[in-house]
Amino acid sequence: RRPDGPCYELGYAALWLHGPGLDREPDIRDLCRPFLRQLHDLTGESVFLSVIVGRNHVTIDSVESHGVRVSHNPRGLLVPLHASPASRVLLAALADAEIEAYIRAASPLRRFTDTTITEPAALREEVALVRRNGFARGYGDHYAHATYVSFPVLGVGGRPHAAVTVGAPKDRMSDADVERLLPGMQRVMAALNLQSRLHPTEPVVRFD
């Protein structure tokens, strides 16, 4: 029970309930894989897991859809942290000082499509929007002709472990489809974040 009121918060006893295996650092892919499958089963579409590497995000795991699918997130592809919803949801989970450090290090911000955010002020506004919503929408700002929505996987203190992105061709997933599926996707991600928040992340991300 919190000392400042009638509310409760997660305590260290949760680590004991978690069981054996806490003596090793969890693999983020192992942690997220069941939830990637759940999102794939819910949407029928491709789901990607991405992490920050330097000034970029990199996809490290995925569950692919059947038939025509988006194929713009091959593993190992470096995508700057201002372009694509996966990048922007990771950037928004960083501290303001880290975001400013990224803007300084990456400027001028590279343009990929007509909708790529390249102005620092606009990127700061996008960070605020992502923080309010808890997810990032795709604007065709890295690849056009596809629909993407990304969610953060957070650790202790709300620091980012990774981003989870659902992607599909626009003719198979419209904005209306995203709105219909969004509550279910948010429930899956809430369950994932209950587990991921037990694990520490890097205290500071450096971009120099």
C-alpha cells in the first residue's frame, strides 16, 4: 500500500512470484514472442519487434502475415529514430534531454517520403502526441502504401526496451480497421508491459 493514500502499487514480492530464472537477463525476444503471436492472431497481419541501436531502430524479430504482406522491415535495416512509427514510439519513451541529444546528433533530419518529420519542432509535437496516446501511427513517413501502428515495450521507470509494430498493406488495413482493432491491441500490449516493467533498461541512451 502506498504511504500517501489508499492506493496500491507493485512491490518487490512480484519478483518472488515470478519464479526461477531471475538470475539471468531476459532476452527481449523471448519475452515478447508470445505477445507478437497474439497480435498476429488478433489482426492477421505482420508484427515486428524493434530495438534502439545507435541513432536508429532495428527489427530483431517478426511474425509475418500470409499472402501479400509488408516487407519493409527486414531484420538489420537501420531506420533513424525520427522516421516510422516504431522509431517515433521509441524516441517518445526517452527522456527529453535524450530526445534533444538525438535531434542535435541527427540533424539535418533525413527525409524518406513527403510525410517524414524533418523539423525539430514538429518532431517534439509528435513526441508529445505519442506520449498522450501511448502509441504511434504510421504516416507513410518511412515507407508509403502501408498501414503501421506501434506500441512501446517499457521497463523499470518507463524506459524503452523495444517497440512492437503491426503492419499491413493499406488495401487490407485501413484507418477504420486500426480503430476497430486498437482496443484489442492495447490489451495485448498492456499484458506485455506488466511483465516487461519488471526488468531494467539502459539508464541513458547516447547518440554522440
